[in-house]
Amino acid sequence: MLMRLTKSIARHFGTSTVNPRTVSSVKELHGHLIRKCLHTDPSSMLEVIRWYTLSASNLHKAQFAFDHLHYPNLSLWNLMIRGWSLSEHPREAIRIFNWMCHQGIVGNNLTLIFVFKACARVSDILYGRLVHTHSIKLGFESYMFVSNALIHMYASCGDLGLARKVFDGMCERDLVSWNSLICGYSQCSRFKEVLGIFEAMRAANVKADSVTMMKVVLACSILGEQDFADAMVKYIEENQVQIDVYLGNTLIDMYGRRGMVDFAHDIFDRMQQKNTVSWNALIMGYGKVGNIVAAQKIFDEMPQRDVISWTSMITAYSQAYQFTEAVRLFKEMMAAKVKPDEITAASVLSACAHLGSLDVGVAVHDYIRKYDIKADIYVGNALIDMYCKCGVVEKAVEVFKEMRNKDTVSWTSVISGLAVNGFADSALKFFSQMLREGIRPSHGTFVGILLACAHAGLVDKGLECFESMERIYGLKPEMKHYGCVVDLLSRSGNLERAYEFIKQMPITPDVIVWRILLSASQLHGNVPLAEIATNKLLEVDPSNSSNYVLSSNTYAGLDRWEDVIRMRGMMEESNVQKPSEEIMGVVFLELVMLLSSCLVSFPTNKEKTKMPPSKKTLHRRKRKKSRHCAPPFHISSSLAPQSSPNPL
């Protein structure tokens, strides 16, 4: 009976799968041994415990059986140490090894390999070093497999110096030795060294496998070593390295980062096995190059989706400025009962901010609080941005104050949000607090504070902040900062000073800067400066119809109808397309959203933007010597900033 059961179990040890028949045979044998009072005999229980340790779900049964043995031999100790070292409770392997040592049993090379594996999994380098010393006394350090386990243990614990010392001291190395060292350096983000070790490996005529190439390709991808990466792909093909799911996913990601989605898709099609990561990597690749149709097709064909799949697709829509689709897909995700993470939340909040979709943004915020989604800095910053762009500044300030950790983006978001919503004093107070707390301002911070100074009419304060950018913080002003200063001076009526500032700019002014000056000149009736700005706009951007429109409006406001006709003639001669309401909306957004300039005339009613009058109408008005000017190109008042209570 005993022999029959033992042979039945032995037939199944050659397979890697556990089937119900094997389970039944082992339990039957275990029961038989208990009935025969042989359950305390080590040799009789060897096969039962061996099978129990092969399955993580049966480790507790193995431990129960092991605890009842009388004087277990080294093979049984090794089975238990190995089983626990591979389980979810690897520290149990260390406990059992201690117990074994206290019993006076000296382990062998297999014992040490399993203990080093357990130390690596729990990052217990102190105990690992003690066992390393023990292995030297026993003379096992020269064993290649023991040294490989030591390299893996030290590298996993972050001590690359000791890992390299063990590696360099080896008399003989195999592929596992090299891979253990390469994986350790990769885990510690020492990617340049990964490439160096691989070159040394090639010089030693050791052929790489899929594990090696996965780490090397990953290092190339992160370092941006495109030529090296291409050489590695050639190496894979020439040496017929098997592209398993892990190497395949790394290659897809590498090509996706480079925008080479055709190559990524080719790798995807060649992979015999794929997992969810494979599909997600391809979606992200197509999203990066803006091919939303292909990304959506892959998403629809996925056999199974996780939160990363949904987030990747939502992010792809946001990056393609299809914010409505991003919000729609998020609603589908919620309907599918997939719990979003902090990255999903930040992505959809960004889409809500661009759409001004306050209701969805508030719903996402409520969901974050209700279901305890990790509200990290990125989520907090996205919430601030969303509330500010939707005009609910008091909620943005509330989120900012609740954030445990803040970065420069957090401060910049709340300062800029307050500034563009008309709360200049509050923005300046936050900026002062930011500097007191030792937070270093960024380029974006200075855009926000310059806007605040422009709104508050603090010309000297604004210029002081501008000059401090490079002098104190080492930040070289960019075009947007120069535009803000021109706005600051123009808004306060210092048009000549604004023009002098433009002439002294170390970089060539762009069209935004000249449009700000033109709008201010139009508002203040400064014809000479308006003509200078007009000529510059037509010189820099002659194909943009809005430049002719702004110039025409300036002349019309001064009853200079000949110049209005001249502008229309120039527009027709240049074959410039007549501006639509959308085109003028773009001009408005350039001035308001980028620089928050209020120098553009806002209508108080819902008058639609109109085209300039025809030549016939202009001649008629001229003959009648009408004192009324042509209607300017107004933008719908629904785009104008709305007032809200002081958030502080």
C-alpha cells in the first residue's frame, strides 16, 4: 500500500503542474502514514513534505508535518527553507534556518542559496552578511551557484559594492553571474554601468539571453541611447535570443518612447505570448504619436483591461487635446467598475480643466475622498489647476492648504490661478509665503506673479520681480516673461516705456508681444505706436488675417477710413483668408490665456464678432463724415473672466 502510493506521487513530480489527482494521492499517503504512526519518521515523510512545499497554498501543511518529525535530516530542512524562501513569507525561511543551526545541523550549498534568496526578498543585508561569513567558514563561497546567490542578495539590498566584490572574486562565472550583476545595477538605476557590464560580458564571449537583453534595452531606452538600442535589436536577431513576454514588452516600450510605433507593433505581432502590459505599452506608444484611432482600436481589441489600460487611453485623448473624449472614456471606466488610481485622477482632472467641466471635476474630487485614492502632489496640483480654470478659486486655495506635500508646481498653480482670476493681492501674498518657506520659484511662478502685478497695477514690484529672475534665481527670462512685462507697462499706460523695453529685448519679440502693444495703443489712442506695432506684425506674420483686423480697428476708431481701406486692400492683395469668429477667438486666447491681458476690449453685451465693413460702406461713411467708428472685433462675453468672491 505504502509503496503504491509513493510511486503514484513520484510519477507526478516530473511535471510542473499540480493536479487534483496528485493532491488526492499525497493526502491519502499522509493519512496512511499517520494511521501507521509513521508520520514522525523523516524518511517516510520525505515525499509528502516535498510535494507540500511545491505549492504555496500547502506550505502550512508542510510546516505542520515537519513540526511532528523526529530528528529531520538536512534534505527536509532544505525543503522547508526553499519553500518559505519562495513564498509570500520569506522571513519564515530565515527563522527555520536559525532553528536548524540551533539544532547543531550544518547546512550545505543548497541551504545557503535558499537563505540568501530569502534575505534578498526581505532586504535583510545584515543577516545576509552573517550567513555570508558562515558560508566562507564552511568553504562554500567558491561554489559558483552560492556566489550567484550572494551577488543577487547584495544587489537586491542595494549594496552594489559588495555585489561587485563577490563577482570580481569568482574564479568561474556563468550567464546567471552576469545577469545577477546586471539586474542589480538596473534595479539601482545605474544604467550606464549596465551597458558597461554588458560590453564586458560580450568581451568574455558569454551569450546573452532574454533577461540580459531586457535590462540592456531598458537602460538604452532610459538613457536615450538610440544607436546602442538599435545595435541590441540587431544582436537579438543575430543571436536568435528568444523574445519572451518581458523582453517583448521592453522593446515595445522602447520603440513607443521613440515614436516608432510601426516597429513596436511588429514586435507585438511577433510575440507568441502577450499580457496586459504588452497591450498597454502599444496603446501608450500610439498615444505618444497622437494616433488616437490606432490606440482606440488596440484598446477595443484587448482581451482584458486594467486601470493602466484605461488611464493610458484617457491620457492619449488628453495629449491629443480631445478632452471631451477623455472625460467620456473616464465615465465608461467608472461604469465598468474599474477603480481609478492617482494617475487616472490627475489625467481626467486635467481634461476637466481644459473643458471647464466643473461638475465632472467635482465628482472626481468627491470620488478621491470617498474611496481613499492616493491624493499625491500630482492629484493636488491637478485639482488646483481644475478649480482655478473653472473659476472656483476658493476651492483651489482650500485644496492647496490641505496638501501635506507641495512642490514648486503647487505654488505656481495657486499663484497663477489667483492672478488670472483677478485676485492679485492674494497671489502676491502666496508668492511672499513661498519665498519665506524657501521654495525656489520656477519660470511659471514668475509668469503668475507678473500677471498679478499687472492686474494690481504694481509696476515697480513687477519690474523688481522680473529683474530678480536671473540676478537672484538664475532663471533666464523667456518670451512669455517679456510679454508679461510689456503687458504690465502697457496696462498702466506706460506705452512709450513698453516700446523702449521691447527694443531692448535680447531676443526678437514674437507676434504676441506686438499684439499686446497694438491693443494697448488702440485702447489709449496712441496712433504712432499703433502704426509701429502694425508694421511689425505685418512684417513678422503677414499671412495672419487677425493682424490686419486689429490694425483696421485701430484706424476705424480714429475715423481714418483711408487707412482702413488700405488695410483691406493689403489683405486682399496678400490673399489672406478673412478672419472668422474662431480665428479672432484664437487671438483672444493668445492674449488672455497666455498672458491674461485685459487690454483687449471686452463687450458688455452678447454681440457677435463682425467682419470689417465693405469698401462701399466705408466710402459711404466717409462721404457722410460720420463720427461713429466701425464696430471692433469683439469676442463673446461668455469668454470673459467671471468675478468670484475673495478666496482668502
